Amino acid sequence: MLSKSLAGSSRAVFKTALNQSKCLTKVPLRTLFHFRNLNEEIHAEEIHNAHQDNPVVAEAEKIYKPSHTVEFDRVGECLLYSCDPFKHMNIYLKYPYVFYESLIPLSVWMYYVNPLSLTWQYKYWFLLAATAMWWPRAWYIHDMRRRVHKVHLLRGGKVVKITVGQLSGDRWWSWTENHNFNLLTEDKKDFEEDVDKAAFVDEEGQLKYELHTQLDLYEEFQATTLQDAILVFMKEGVIHEPEIFQQVLRGYYIDTSDYTINTGNNMRHLEPWDNNTF
């Protein structure tokens, strides 16, 4: 009788705990062999079928035909923009980063000497500050990789090659389609409402201000694909093809049916960007 009463009480306790867990979690308990939510599965199947019905290659709606013959080099590239950002940027004495770094010796001295006779819990914050004040500078240098060095239009007019780099001298190349570009306003706070009316190039064919663009898809360092990546075109850069450059950043494909190839032997042997075999 005692064992039966204990068994009955244990079952009651288990049921009570199970009911309490259901009330707390408000999620139906499932095991490995239970079916998932059928509504979610139906919704996922509808999304899958909708994407499967679309063509793999999307038709281009925005095509621009230049008013002049497009000239490509021997590797099928047309230089649109070039710049050396590091020559036009204040790197070492950039405010306020230099102000933060000037406080590092003072923070170390406050931690080591402790002139205010603080307890270790408070003086330890000076040591943390000394190790954290160089972080803004590191992020500033790290963000330089988003400043464009060169932009080439590839033959066919749908893809551009973007060249970026860092202070170490490393260079990376990334290829993206023209429709991935989204222009930002001059204050960098919003997208351009009408990209066709965006006036970011002056009468001389050069940039009026530091231009920021957002790319829907961008492959960084030839390894990581990013979404909504910001690229910066510095005002000091040189636009070699103003007409084509503007339309590319507006998301237009370029009609390169009227083209010519510069076959002049004007490239040095074994250039880092050279991919030809002649």
C-alpha cells in the first residue's frame, strides 16, 4: 500500500510540474519525431516555388548607350575612376583619435602611481581606459578598406571591377554588377529619391563631394560576401569617363556594342592586375 501511494504521489507531482512548465514556456512540447508546424511548412514551400518559377538570369531594364565609342584596354577593361585615398587623408594626426591616444600615458600613470589613493576597484578603470583608447583609431584605419582606389568597367557593360586597399599596401579586387549600386545623398543619411536627377558630378566631370554608395552585394577580400556595404569615392579622385561613371553608379547597364580595343603595347610586364598571357 505504501509503494502504491508513493507511486501515485510521484505521478501527481510529475503532472503538476509538467503543467507548470507548459504555463511558463507557453510552447507545445515536442520530441524528435513530432511534425513541425504545418502552416510554416506550407509558407516555406510557397516561397520556394515562387523563387523557382523566376528565371535564373534576370533581364536588364536599365540600359544606357554612351554617346561615344567605349575604349577598352587589352584585357577588356575601361578605367572609370582612380584615386589614392591615403594621399588625401589625415591618418596620423586625425582628431579626435590623437586626443584619445594622448591620454593613454596619463591613464597608465594614474593606475601605477595612484595619487588619489583609490581602491583597486576604481583605479583598475584607468588601466582599462589605457587599453581601450586606441580602439577608435583601429576602426578608423580599418574602415579605409572601403575607400575605392579604382573602378573598371568590364567589356559587356554589366560588371565593374572595384579595387580597394589598406595602409599595409595590400590590394583587393572585387567584381559586382551595376544594378547593386545605390546612391546616398550628400549628407549620407538617406538614399537618393531620383538617381537620374542626382547631380554628384560638376561641369568639369569630377565629383562635387565625397560620394557614398551602398552595394546590395559586395565581396570583400575575395572571400566574404557582404550585404548593404558602403563604398566611398573621394572627391580628390579622378573620373576618367564621367558619362559612363555616372550611369554605372545609377545602376544602369552600359551598352558596349560600339567599342574599340586599345592594342598599344603600353602595359608593363607582369603587372599585379595583368591577367593576359601575351
